Amino acid sequence: MTVRIASGAGFWGDYPDATGRLLAHGEFDYLQLEYLAEVTMGILARLQESGRPGYATDFVDIVAEEYVDALLDREITVVTNAGGVAPTACAERVQELAADRGRDPTVATVTGEEVTAQLDELRADPGLPNIETGAAFPETVEPQVAVAYAGAFPIAEALDRGADIVITGRVADPALTLGPLLHEFEWQADDYDRLAAGTVAGHLIECGTQVTGGNFLGDWRDLSFANLGYPIAEVEPSGAFTVTKPPDTGGAVTTETVSEQLVYEIGDPSAYLTPDVTADFTSVRLEDLGDDAVRVEGVTGTAPPEDYKATVHYPNGFKLAGELLYSRPDALEKARRAASILEDRIETLGLDVDETHADYIGHDGAHGPAAPDREPYNEIMLRFAARGPSRDDLRRLGMEFAPLSMAGPPSVTGLTDGGGRRRRRSSTRGRHSSRGTRSSPR
């Protein structure tokens, strides 16, 4: 027996027809849809504050609207974190859309990951240390929303109770894969090697086409990116699994594409931390089976950490960014002089600016200090950004860009101004209370 789990979204804004591509070309038992990045939670909370949906509308407006009949007819179970900060509202809307089609799926929600109301308690005991610096969470900050990363067992519970669609909020990304495997294979909480294997499977397919050739650093010139195939993990009860993609789709699944995704955003490769298990990615063995199939086995794991990770989102002033395009000769020198003029104007005007940053796109926009300092460049785009507590001061700084067309270095075009925009910050914290995490069928 194997369980086939397909990934139809790697982020909010992925191809809207990805589910349709999988349905047209692939055979699978579960469809997972991953929509949430750290910054997304703050965006969704802000949208909800303004009266708009606090969930990933792509899922409701596209997947639930266009594909629910096909998914139900083929008995494909959907597991998604599209609920964002409003899983219940998302589930209610999905239920309404299904009812309009004469369908009545069992839609379950996994909630309890939002810990905003517990922050005062958590600040005091046991505290909220920054996961990177260890610094305590500022007492003066008023968070907009705080969410912890829940695990896979509530998803499994929802499936145990007969859910056709499971909608979660912020869960660890691999939990969208591990949850169905817990349900199907009845793995236990201390079966660490299998939990680690399911976590690796989830990690490999969570970013969608990144494991099938998208964003691939290897022989990308040899790949077809038209109709890029979305991945499917075929998992065995032992935890061994095969990563593949539907036939007649673009891209490739090779040990190289799988290896690149394996080391993507993992921190310590010997201790990949989740709420369910600590997975050792260095134990992974890959075998290229040919025909866009790579077998993964040998994964080991140990007990999960005692602390959970949470992200805390809070207002942190305003920001602006503007651009100026300089052409040769001496394009980089011109762009640097323009940035220095803007710095001088901040000081001359006495603007309250906390920080500035200049990127010279075409020179160091991607590589930063590692970029070689050489001319000539055909053209350089200066992107000048600033942040600070005063919207008015940043708006005033935004008025300094256009004058550089006549009062700055020559050969400039592409002028923009900044305009102060509210800046939101996400702070990753290393502890939270998991009380209240639960699944409830609707």
C-alpha cells in the first residue's frame, strides 16, 4: 500500500491552474495546498482588520470554486493551510460554495495556533526569546497577531473523523503531508524515524515545482518550463517514498532537483525542528529511478523540541523605496553619487529616518558585498529605501527623487518616488503554549 500526496501550491499566488494540471495528468489520494509564508500571516491579519477575508482567497475563489466537484468525485482529500488567521471563516465559505453545487463535503478546521491573547502570559513565563538573537520580546510592542506553528496530529485527527477537506491556520509546512500519513498508516507519536520520513516528504513537495525543476540551479537550460509538473510523493508504510510528477508535464525529478529542495530553508541539516519530530536530513539516501522518479529512504529522527516556534507580527513604523536608472558611461558611479545626495538631503532636512539602504541593481542587487566592483556597466538601477517612525518625513524624502533628474548625475531615467507605507514586522520567537490546538469537523 502506498499513499500518493500531490502538492498543488507552494505559496499564495502560485499558478491558479495548478490543481487543474494535477487533475488532468496525475493520480493521487491527497491534494495539499501550501499558502503561508511568515509575512503572509501579518498580511492576512491586516486584511481581516480592514474587513476583508483573513484567509488565502486563491483557495476559495479558484480551488473550491472550480475544482471541488472533480476532487470530490475522485475522492481526493484536500489538506491546506489556506485558513490563515481565519480557518473557520474559510471553511464556512468553502461549505457555501459546495452547497451551491449541491455538494455537502465534510470540512474540518484545525485551530488553536493563534496565541495573541496569551502573549502577556508568555512574555512573563517562560518568555519569548528571539529565535535568532535570543533577545526578549519588547515589552512596549503591541502585536497585531501572534501565531504558533502547530503539528500534524490535529490534521490526522480531522481525517480520522471523516474530513473531505481539512483547513488549517499556521502549521509547520511538512505537517500538510505528515498529517495524512499519520491517518493512513497509524504512525505513533514516538515512531520518530517514520515521522521524520514523512516530514522530509512534506518538506520536499511543500514548495511545489521547486522539486520538479523550478528555480533549479543545475542544467536548467535543458528543462521545459511550460506546464511545469507539480510533485507527487508516493509514500510507503515504512516511510520510504518516491518523489515524482505527472507524465506529460514539464520539468524533471532527479537526484539533483530533489537535493536542492532538500537543503532549502532548513537550518541545521542534522536537526530539522518541527512540532512532531526532529528530522536528520543528513541520513537521507536518494536513488534516481529514472523517468522522473527519485526514491528517498533511510531518514532518521528523534524527539521533537520542547518549545514551539511562533511568529509575532507588529507595526514597526513606515518605509519607502524609490528607483533611479542610470546608463553608461560610469553608470555605477552615477548611481552611487545619487544615493549619497539622498543621504545628504536627509541630514540637511533633518528627517527622522532610522535606516537607509541602497541596492545597485545590475551590480550588487543579488550578491551584495560579494559583487565585484567593476565597470563598465551598461546600466544600473539605484533602489534607495528608508524606514522610520514618521510617515510625513518619509513622504518628504520621497519628494527628493524626482529633482535628481535635473539636479543630479546625468543619464537618468525611470524615476519613481517612494511615499511612506506602513511597515509590518515579523519576529520569530522560540516558545509558545500549545493549549487549545484542536481539530473540529464542520
